Amino acid sequence: MATLNNTVPTNDSNVYRCTLKEDFKYILLPVSYSLVFVVGLGLNITAMYVILFRTKHWKPSTIYMINLNVCDTLYILTLPFLIYYYADENDWPFGEPMCKLIRFLFYTNLYGSILFLSCISLHRFFGVCHPMRSLSMMDSRRARFVSVGVWAIILIFQAPILYFSRTRHVDKVEVCHDTTSKELFDEFLVYSSVVMFLLFVLPFGVVVVCNGLMVKKLQEPSVGGGPMSQRSKQKSVKMIIIVLLAFMLCFLPFHLNRSIYYTFRYLDQENCDILRLSNNAYKATRPLVSLNSCIDPILYFMAGQSFRKSINKKPNITADKYHSTLL
């Protein structure tokens, strides 16, 4: 097995000054990615089967869910290449075109998951806080239109990955850059910052605001009626909390630590210990991103089942429309 003495280049020299001690990632990433691949693939294939073959009427939330499911599944299918790569200590045997494709698919489906989670949260917000208005606004046709728009945005913003991703021969191994070559790092940092703001910070704000307003609305005694409706409200509040925690656990630490690490690299940090610490924190949070692929199908199918079981059996047109819109 080949070994690589990981280094980070300075911005104005061809000499590699800081040696990054990140041997832990050769165990952490293959093991965590392997677990996510096995568990996540099973869950997402099951979810896809239920949606495609067991769901007769596709509501807007169903359309967003199948798109989220596609993102998670495609994301998971990139993991075997990364498992092999990190298990072999950064030796990429698949060539530069495949390096570009895997990095492109990895980040495309990562941000696709974020955006479709935001769409689901926004749809649920209208269903809870503006149920009557949502009946005319949030139909399946509009959901399909929004989904096409989301995919177009993702592909446009992630296309530069195909340019920035490179391979480099170092110490008898072929490295597949997670970022880009040292000559392009400054430009990559600008690009990465723009993508993070537009495809993570803004959607994260939407998720926080929408779910916060839903919690507030569901706590009002005027929403729904009867013991079953109250039980449904309590379960929905719990699901909202879980979604927020999952979002903050899976995506926030990764983007925060990556930003810190990129900043120190850009500033040509004199203190190698700080650079090593920020790099290690960034690498340690990468498995958390993959964990989201296992959480998504559990969260949303759990929510759907909870709402369906909690619907009052008595005929109530307003309640039926409310639940139908929300689901």
C-alpha cells in the first residue's frame, strides 16, 4: 500500500512547508463511508421502492421526497470510489476524468440534498401556517417546476468542479484533489465561498425560519381540535426538532470547519499547528455529511406515518385538507 506525506503548499512558493498529520482519515473515512454506503443504500432503495411502486397519488411533498431520495442515492453511489481511495492512503487509480466526475457528483448531490430539504421544509411551512393558501399555491405541477429549477441551479453552480478538480502525482501516488491544484486555490476559494453562501447559508436560514414558525404555530391551541389532532401536533413538533438537529449536525459542522481550514490555507498560516488542527477538524466532520443520507428516509417516512395515523377519523374537510397539504 502506498503512503503519502500530506502537505499543503504555500501561496507563493513551490516548497511544501507544513506537513499535515492526518493518518486518522485513512481509517475514519473508509469505515464511516462503508457504514453509510451499506445502511444508506438499503434505506434509500427501500424509500425509492415505496415512493415509486406503493404511492398512488403523488403530492408535492412526494415529488420533493423522490428528488431528495435520488440525490441521496447518487451521493451514496460515489462512496465506494472514495472508500477505496482513502483506504489506499490517497492513491487514486481511476484517472483524472473519473476524479472530476466523482467530486462533481459528490458535491452536486450534497447540495441537492440541502436544497430539497429546504423545499420540503418550505412546503410544510405553508401547509401548517397557511393551509388554505397552500391548497392553491403548492400543487404537484408547481412542485415539479420547482424541482426542475433546483436541479438546474445545482448543475450550473457545480459545473466548475469539473474544472477545479485535478489529480497530481506525489511520492509515487496519484492524488485526487478534494479542492484543486495550488495554482488555482485562490480562485477555488472564491467559488467555494459563493457556493456555500447560496447553496447552504441561505437554505439553512430558510429551514431554521420555516421550522421555527411551524413550531410556534403548532403550539397555538386554535390549530386543529380534539385529542388526536393534539397528538398529531406534538409529533409534528418533535419531527421538526429532529429535522433541525439533523441539518445542524450533518451540514453545519462540515461547512464551518471547511471554511476555517480554507481561510487558514489562503492566509498562508505561519503556525502549522493551527493549520493541522483546522484540517483535522474539517476531515473529522466529513462523515457527518454522509450521515444525512441515512437520516432523510427515516425522518420523512416517520413523519408521514405519524401524521396519517393521527388524522381524526371524523369527517373534517378543513383538517383533511390541512393534513393532505402538509403530507
